[in-house]
Amino acid sequence: MPFNGEKQCVGEDQPSDSDSSRFSESMASLSDYECSRQSFTSDSSSKSSSPASTSPPRVVTFDEVMAAARNLSNMTLAHEIAVNENFQLKQEALPENSLAGRVKHIVHQAFWDVLASELNADPPEFEHAIKLFEEIREILLSFLTPGGNRLCNQICEVLDTDLIRQQAEHGAVDIQGLANYVISTMGKLCAPVRDNDIRELRATGNIVEVLRQIFHVLDLMKMDMANFTIMSLRPHLQRQLVEYERTKFQEILEETPSALDQTTEWIKESVNEELFSLSESALTPGAENTSKPSLSPTLVLNNSYLKLLQWDYQKKELPETLMTDGARLQELTEKLNQLKVIACLSLITNNMVGAITEGLPEFANRLKRISAVLLEGMNKETFNLKEVLNSIGVQTCVEINKTLMERGLPTLNAEIQANLIGQFSNIEEEDNPIWSLIDKRIKLYMKSLLCLPSPQKCMPPMPGGLAVIQQELEALGSQYANIVNLNKQVYGPFYANILRKLLFSEEAKGKADASPPTN
């Protein structure tokens, strides 16, 4: 299952071959400008691949905005179910000391107190209890499969509220017996994980508390049923995800014409950077100034994806086409930043005391574990990176001296220790050469992943200096490639149309600038 650290390609299991072929067709114009120029200049693209219209902006109604919101919600939920095998619905408990939590507790307690007073009255009042059994009956019936006719009839017969009212009028109703039947039926319908809850219900003597706990366990059973349904739907969603998301996003786009503005700016930024890079190369002494080179759409799009690895998720909005993977991308970026720091620390340690620790792989792993533990939560605003780096430096010196003493060698002198700790603390400084080196090599590795047709089958070589984080980086890179590949498959037609407009307009502008002035 992708996106969980496993080296599994989205294109292999999800979506289907037909989806892959449609993606190949929609992204054909992204390979290079060596293919037909007409594909970037013609207006023959289908409706599904047209992210913007040349017609004047229209007024968007409230109903259309709400429809777009529903489509986005449905698309996000379907995406999460399909790509996250650990996705489950959970009951959200209100904070114990919150106002909402206190109000809920008071209201619920008042209801059960009233029920207790009615059942203990002389003669007892059963109307509230009968309504509870009516609600319980409907919940039990909702758990039944279409073929459960026999149990359905039995539940309707035993929990017949009209019959129970008649029995109550004659003082012949058995509330405890009805509760026991409900508990027995729940035991037949519940998941094994609820067996202990059923046993506790049977052991409860107070009828009001029994009814109260019955509703609690029924709520848990409803959540179990919902999660079972999600698990059952997941294989179907995985097969249909590409077509479903693309269709839903097209509906959003038709209802909200500005739904690709952030995505366009995201890609445009890469286009401008590539154009600047090409112009810099053209001005390099000795460079051949031939015809103006064309930008590769694939290169532009891949560089746009690489930007996500350094995205400020707190202050900067994600492109609309990546909203469904925002949490995964943010988590991935945070893990990558931690790996960068660990690689920098390892490189500094090897440069300074590598000869002393050579041939001790377990020692290197111990230093790595220490760094990883102390760097937990480094992306939080309250995290003091410089202080933690200083602590890691001190602990590293302690571990090195311990190892040297075990081998009968002299420990590090104060000057070397201060130098090591100082270099550790300076990693966070802007333009730190070691950080820049590691960052550049990780970018190179991630970029090479995007260029491979199936990175899960053939991982690219690991650049020098990253051996200490190789295992983690490969897993993280595989997860990153899965996100990117699925995103390309879903939104390929929209990206193709944006790139068609941006690259063709830039090329036309470049040709106009290059043409000689007319008199």
C-alpha cells in the first residue's frame, strides 16, 4: 500500500492499466518540445483537460460554491481512504474541562436522572424507556445485511413499541428482559473487539445504567460498521481513484473558475526559474549562442514538485491540485529536514574524527539514534534548534571519548571538542556550506527519482555523504515518488493545459524579442 513507507508504485496496483494509458495520452505533450508543436498551440483539448476558459468571468452563485465545497470534501475523503490504509473514523471526545464537554455531561446526566425517577415512581412511568427501545430497535436494524430477514423479524417482534405500550398499561412490561434481549442481539452483531463491552453490559445490575451503556456500545458498533464499510470500499476506490478525482476536480473547476490559480502560479514560478537559468547559460563566456532553447515541460513540472520539499506549509498555500496530499507532504518535508541535519552532523563528525571511529558501524548508528531522538519535533515553532545542536555536540563528544577510552586511546582535547560542538551549532546558519552541500545532494537524489519510470524497482544511486541516512531516505523518496506519480496521473490534463499556455506564450515572447526591429 503506498504512502506508508513501503516501496510500492502507485502505477502497479492503482490505478488500472486503462488509467495509466489515459495518463500517458494526456501527458504526451509534457515529454519535450521534440513532439508535435501543434499539441501546445491547438485548442482541440477536451473539456476534461481544459482548466480555464477564454470567456469572460461569470458570477458564481452560492449553490455553486456549496456544490464545489461538497465535491472537494468528497474527493478529499475518497483520496484519503484509497491511499491511507490506516484511515479510520474515530469518536472525538470533547475536552473534559471544556464548556461544551460540561454542557453535554449535564444534559445527559439530567436525562438519565429523569429516566431513573420515572422507572422508580409508583406506579412506574415507561414512556421515555419505550422511546429508547424504539431508537435501539432502529439502530439494530441498521446493522443487518439485506439477507438478515429472520433476525429482522425477530427484532421487530420483540421490540414492538405498540405491544410494549400495551404491556406497560397493564403493568406487565419486563424492561430488564427487553434489555437482556438487546444485549444478546448486540453480542451477535458486534465485532469481536466489542465482546468485553458486551460482557460488562451483562454484569451491570442497574437498569438505567444498562440502558445508558447500551447506547454507548451501540455508538462504538456504529463506528465499527463505518470502518468496515471503508475497508470494503478501499479496493474499489483504489481502482477508480484517478478517474474519480479527475472528474470531481473538473466539476469543482466548472463551479469555481479560479480553482487553478495557485497551481498556475506554482508552475509559472518554475517556468521563470528555468528561463532565467537558460538566459544565464547563454551569457556564459564560451557558450554557443545558437537558437533560443525550448523548455522541457517535464523538467518544469518535476522542478515544481521539488519545491514541495522546501514548502512553508504554515504560511504558504499549496497548489489546489495537491490539497488532498497536503498533510502527507508536510510530514514528509519535516522528516526530510530532520534527515538533512543528521547527515550534516555525520559528515562533520567523519571529517573531524573519522580516523578514530573508522570500522565502528555500531558507533555511527548510536550517534545517529542520539541525534534523531534529540531532533524530534524540530519543526515546531517552540523548538530551539541551535540549543539542541549544541546538546547533540556535547553528547557526541561524550560518546567519542567513551569509545576512545574503551580502546585505550587518549580522549579528545578541549579544543577539538569545542570545534566539533561549534560546527554542529553553526549548521542552522544561513549559507552554511555543509548544509548547502547535503541539501544539494538530497535534491539531486529526489530529482533522479522523478526521472525514473519505476523508482520502486530500481532506486537511483545514493549520492556521497548520505550513506548514514540511506535507508530512511530511500523509504521517504519512495513515498514522495508515489505521491508525485499519482498526482501526475490525476491532474496530468490540467497541468498539460497550463504548461501549454505558459510555455507557448514564453516562447512566442522570446521569438519577438529576438526578431530585428523594423523601420
